[in-house]
Amino acid sequence: MKITALEPSRCLPLPDAGFGALQTVQGNLPLESVDVKAEISGLVAHVDVAQGFRNPFDVSLEATYVFPLPDRAAVTAFRMEADDRVIEGVLKERGEARKAYDQALSEGKRAAIAEEDRPDVFTIRVGNIVPGERVTVRLTLAQPLPYEDGAATFRFPLVVAPRYIPGRPIDGPQAGDGVRPDTDVVPDASRISPPVLLPGFPNPVRLSLTANVDPAGLELRDLASSLHVTEQEGGTISLKPGERLDRDFILRMEFGASTTLQLDGDRTFCLTVVPPPLQETRVPRDLVLVLDRSGSMGGWKTVAARRAAARIVDTLTAQDRFAVLTFDSVVEHAFEGLSEATDSNRYRAVEHLSRVDARGGTELLEPLRQAIALLGEEGRERVIVLVTDGQVGNEDHLLEQVGGALSSMRVHCVGIDRAVNAAFLGRLAGLGAGRCELVESEDRLDAAMEQIHRRIGAPLVTDLSLKGMETSDVTHLGSIFPGVPLQVFGRYSSGSRLTVYGTAGASPWEETVEGTVVTNPALRAIWARAHLRELEDRYAMGEHDLESRIVATSLEHGVLCRFTAYVAVDTRPVGEGGPEHRVIQPVELPSGWEAPMPPPMAPAFGRAMMASAPMGFAESLDVPDFLAGGSAGGGGGIGGQAKRAAASRGRAFAKPAVPRPGRTAPHGLDAVMPQLKAELERLVVLRTPDLFYLADLGSRLAALASYLGGHAELRALAEELESGQDAEALWHRAITVLTALTGGSDSGTARRPFWKRG
């Protein structure tokens, strides 16, 4: 095996670089600042987000940033500011927007594009930033605030946590620039998997966040931030300088709520109904508790999950039946089938939960299927309670497989994390007319447990309907739970009074609310976002003919969705052709997460590594073990990030797998086909060919050729790469040879746009 030495001139220390400082192949990271300003009035927040980028290189740059936004927020405006120019973004069908962006870059123009990859995960690309230039992109949002037990909550996520990616890698060019491969289950995995900074990395981004709170005439009793140190002046809360983008910002505001019907001047209504003073009516329940024990649940989250699960078991009565499932890559049962909720069975369940620790991957589909199968009997209330951090990337696939069945049951989700996947857990709970409770810290655990104890029980009012106004496109009604007002948005054509009908226990219940005309343009945007999200969920569950309706609704109301994108294009060229360098911004490891030992990855990607660590193949393995591999997701949602770690930094260190002495090498190219396909895939997506990477590839191919007993084409290619002169020519040569050997196509397999299904 040949070790490729680095020239000293390529690894000179930077004077301002601390230990572990991350540098790209040509310099520092482009994202300099994130500024969030929120104006909160009652149960609505207007938010402006500014992201500041700087090009520290001596060539033109395209910067990519994958970031979260509140899952119920409507993105209603986008603009780019550079060189004293302000370019307003235009909302277009996503394919058209991407084409406009790519064309602008090819013409040497500045451009920016904002796309939604999940309800709470977005990607911004800013292209043709000239050397030394600063560019600011701004997003405008409107979001509703959930209200529970006398307090509204403003939750603003600040980091996209690593998500477990199931499925087999897809050949060909990837959808994005992330560190995880697209798979047959998650065809856009590379768009939701930004590289992660190593623990202890110096804070690379200046964060500022300010929230001005107006309780809209109600008495503001308290303001509290649960995860950040803040400064307060009157009704204004600000983060102290130096905070990192590694956990959600959560602000709770205590004030009273009332039943209201707001009517704007654009035929949109918002109905809020405070829970009536009724006693819960308990009916016999069959309940399946599903507890996530995957690797991402390590540390304080495991303790919190066990306590939450035990508290849920405590809600059961003698007339209930229940089962307890714990899962990672496998599903384990506390006992067989549904059991009566006797004292002894509940003790057995809690004892089983006390032994749960974190391990493995977040394979969520199978436990949900088993839970559904256990709840097949009609005539009793059927309840699933899922306790998890929700860190999975295959949300659409899960909805497609089990969404229909879950909609006939009551589904409650308990999300435990400081960067929880609240969007997905909210979608699951919404399908099953249940509740999503979020636990963000150990300090909040006792209060959250009390809420969970109350609301995992029976709702106060079910079977809701509206009458009295001509309404359309009304958001999901669900049920009314203790301490949680019902909030419904919709469109109306006539009338000014609504009556809510439902069932409380076995008795009919109703409440009539008179409308009040308000001037609040956010109502229409919030309704449009909620309506679009419901349509998108139906699309994910198989109603693919809804695509044109989703696009039309998004464009009509100016609200971003998965099928549209905001694009801003400067009319003045700043260079010739597209950017010469591209960087994807690494993100923080979420607070409270443990940095795990790298678990085995699928054969395509060797060992999993954190961002800014070198990529390597499995060491000291014989070839059959090396070929065996595991899930492309790795373990526990954080998995591996070897995909393009080396290519993005222009270096790679690898120790190829070779047979152990005494083993007979298999004859035939099929024995190493997975490695060859993986190498080809990495080459296809490698945007900046690098002689050191190609030389290292040559050493790996030489080992494979030797293993095959001296494969002539592989050996010749390996020698060319190891002696490398022209990186671009060698890159094309390697793609051509590996394509021929694997029977693939240089351009990759034709795929439908990654944001579409069916």
C-alpha cells in the first residue's frame, strides 16, 4: 500500500486557528452571523431572520447552509443584499426556481435560492459571492404559538440534528452536498445531512436573537427561557453574546387566553376555543407504548425517556390493556401481546424500562407496524404513545407506510431533545388526533411529566365539527384536551359566527363564538402554511395528484412549500461563469448529544466519521466482512459522515480492506463490486478533483486489484492515479474506467426530482 505524503506547504498552521479549527481546502467557513428578531403579539410571532455570509477566498464562492425553522412557520418573503444592492426573491415552482438559479450562476450573476426540504429543514444557497464580499440573505416568517396550561411558547430551532437514514444508497449524482448518501428510502438524504463540527470547535457563527413580547392587552405574568441565558428589559428578551447554534431557543410567556373568532379582511378566520370546565370521561383503552432506545437517545435523553414512559404506564387503570415496545435496529417487547394493566404487569413494564439503554439505529417503521397490529380490536379506544427524539430522515416513507392506519387511532408523541424533530412528531400526532409534548431539558422534566400525565388520558371533547359560516379548507380539528385551547384556521365566504359541536363523554357539547374583524395579515399566511402541510402529508401518504394543487396554493398565497422555492437573481454580472469554489457550512453537534464512536457503515462509505475528521475504510477487516456492511444510516441518528468528508477538504487517508493471510481470494469482479460502485459515486459528486484524493483512491484500487489476483484495468488505473499529474484528466479517466467496470453510466441513473414521490 502506498502512503501519500502531504507537502508541508499544504498544511501550514494559521495564526488565528485554535486547536481543532475547521478549515476548508481554501480557507475559513462562509457563514459569519445569524440574526433573529421576533415580534410576538398574543399567539402570533412575526420573525425576521438574517444570515450573513462572507467570501474569505481569492475565487468566487457558492455557500450552502442547511438550517431549521419552526415547523408551523410560513416563509412569506426572501431577499438578498450585496454591494449596496437589494434583490427581492420571487416564489416559483421549485424546478423553475432551481433552473433560474443555475442559469444566473452560469451567466456570472449573483443569486440566492431558499428551498424547503422538510417542514422544519431548509437550505439556502448563495452563489457567485466575489472574493472578500459580504452577502446577507433575509427571510420573513409568520408563525402561530402553541398555548398550554396558561403559557404560550415561542420555540425557534437553531440546529439541524443528525438524522438516521435507512435504505440502500442510490447510484448516480446526489441531490445535495451533505455527508450522507441518498437512499431508496430517503432520496434526498444528502440535503438534510450537513457535516457536523467536532466537540470543542471554536464558535464559528455570531448569533443574536431578540424577542419583543406584546401580550395583546392581557396581563403578562412571566417570561422564561429554558435553555439559554438571556437578558430582559421590559417585554424584550435577548440572548447574551457568545451563545452557540446548538439547541432550540424556547421562550415561555404566561398570560391568559380566551375564546375568540378572528376574521381578517381577506376571508381568513382563526378560531380559538378555551377548554371547557369538564371532567375527563375515561373509557377502556388499549395502549401501546413505543420507546426509542437508539444511539441518539444517549445521555440525559435516555433517563428522561425512561421516566416519561414510566409515568405513562402510571396513567393506566385496571380496565386498560397495554404493551411496551422498545426499539433501535430491533424491536423488543416487555411481554407478549396486550396485557391487563394490573399492578404486577405495570411493575414488570417499569422494570423492563429501567434496563433500557441507548444503542443501534432508529428503525421506526417496524415498531409502528407492530403497535398497529396489536391494536386491531375495535370497540376500545386505541392509543399509541411514541417516546423519541424523532431524529429520522424517512418521514415521508413512514407516513406512506403507516399513515393511513395511524389516522384511525389516537397517537401521542413525547419528543425528548434540545433540538427535537418537532415537525415530524407533530405530523404523527396530528394524524391520530393526539398531542405532541416536548421535553427539552432535565429541568423541565417534572413539569412536562405532569402535562403528559393529564393529556395522555382521554380528551375532553371529541368528534368536533363547525357550523354557522360558509367555510372551506379548514385545518384539522382534532380534539380538545385539558389545558390546551383548540386553534383552527380556515377560509370563509360568508357569515360572522361559528358554532363548535362535539362529544364530551357520551353527551353532546357545543359552543358558539362571535367573530371580530382584525387587521392581521399573518392569519392568511399561517392558514396557508397549515393547509399546505396537510396537503403535503396527504401527498406523502400516496395522493400524488395533489402536486399541482399544492403548487397553485403556495404561489397564490406567497408561502414557501416543498414544491416551490424563493429565488433572488441580481441583474448585474459580477464575473464570468459560475463559482470556482463551493462550501457547505458545517453545523454544531446538538447540545446534550454524546459524540459516539463511529459505527460501521454500509460498504459504500466505510467507517462513519465526524465532519472535519478524515475519511477511512474499515481497518483490519477481511473482504467478506468488509462487503457485509450495515444500514446506510449507521447508528442512533448520528451515524457516519464519511461520504464526502475527504473530498471537501482535498485530502483522504484510507486503509483498504485486504484478505487475511491464508484466505483464498474470490475470482471475479463481483467480489469487489460494492466498493467500485461506491468509489464511482464519490467521484461523480466530487466537484473539485484533487491529486491527493485521487492518489489515495489509487492505493485503494491497487489493493482491490491485488485481491483479485492482479486485475489489469484496475491495476493500470491505480498506477495512473498514484503517479498523478492532471487532476481533471485523471478524474474523468477514473470515472470512465469505473463506469465501464460497474456497468453504470457516467451521468448516473436518471432520477425524478428528489422533492417528488410516486
